[in-house]
Amino acid sequence: MKILALCTGTPERLVGKSYKTGIFKHAVSGAVMIDAEGLVGDAICNRKHHGGVDQAVYVEGSLTLDWWAQELGRPYEPGTFGENLVISDLDNRDVCVGDRFLSGDLVLEVSACRIPCTTFAARMADPKFVKRYTEAARPGIYCRVIRGGIAEAGMSLEHQPFPGEKVTMPELMETFGRRLSAADRLRYLASPIHYKLRAMLEAQH
């Protein structure tokens, strides 16, 4: 595996919207510093729902993006979904909470899946895209930064599976906002899940 693209964005206004968003990402050339808050220089406009330590880097796997290119009927340009990092030979469906991605000094840990929103649908110019993305069951991957470092397209990368019980990205998206069984709740809480999701699960007790 390797890093295929690193993507950052600047604040831009969506057509028909009054607010600016950082969802428009574009691949950058050269090295990028990644710290606890994500890629240095990347715009995050809505910090209530985006960014933060447990959502610092948004990852997409190349196999998932290849599938979307076929689904959308056009070549996929890195950054289209607002991702920061594209990883080769990775299918999002195979990723679990607690998995780690290691490249050079950089260590990322998976904390949550992407839940699609209306900004995403507007970015894709498709009001039905939230439903389409949800039904595809291939959600993108949010990571926290365990150890920061310099990253660059072409660098080799290792996918290190979480050693505990698995919570996959599709399962996490399917159960988002729902009440879990006692066994599933304990399984989720035993993983290093996003702190907001942890608080929601703890409140279900």
C-alpha cells in the first residue's frame, strides 16, 4: 500500500448556499505536515461537525473510489469527496475502528466513519446523494493522529488491523443514531471510537 494523494482545500461557497465550506479539496504536490488537527493548511469551516482531534484526517481507499468512478460514470479526481488522503489497494468496507495506518513517522488511528450531509450532496450537485452514499455502504474513514509527521504522495503505507473485536465502517454507518444491543454497545465501547460516539453510547446505558 502507498499514499496516492494528499488533498487540502480553501474556503469556498457552494452554489445556493450562504456559508463557505472546506469540502472542495485538491491534490497537492510535495510534502505535507500532518499534526493533531490534521493536514497543516487545510480549511475546516464548520468545526461543530468537522475536524477536531478525533476527526483530524479523512481517508478514502482507492478501491472504493474506483467503484465510485464506475458508479458516477466518470473518472474520480482525488479530493472530490473532501478526503485528505487516498490510500492504494484499500477498500473502505475492510476498515474497522482502531485500525492504524503507518507511513514514515505518521501514525493514524481510525475513529469513525463518514455520515453524509447536505453539504456533501450540494458538493456533488445531487440532492439525492446522501441516500445514494448511504445505500452504497462504503463510507469514508475518519482518523485521529497518534503521531504526526510529514507525508507525501508515493510514500509506502502499512494498514495495521485493530487487535480487538471488529466494528466495520459499514456497520458503524448503518447503526448510527440507533440504539444498540447490550453486546454491540460493549463491543463498540471496547474500541477506540470517536469521543462523540462514545458519549452517545455511554448515554444509552
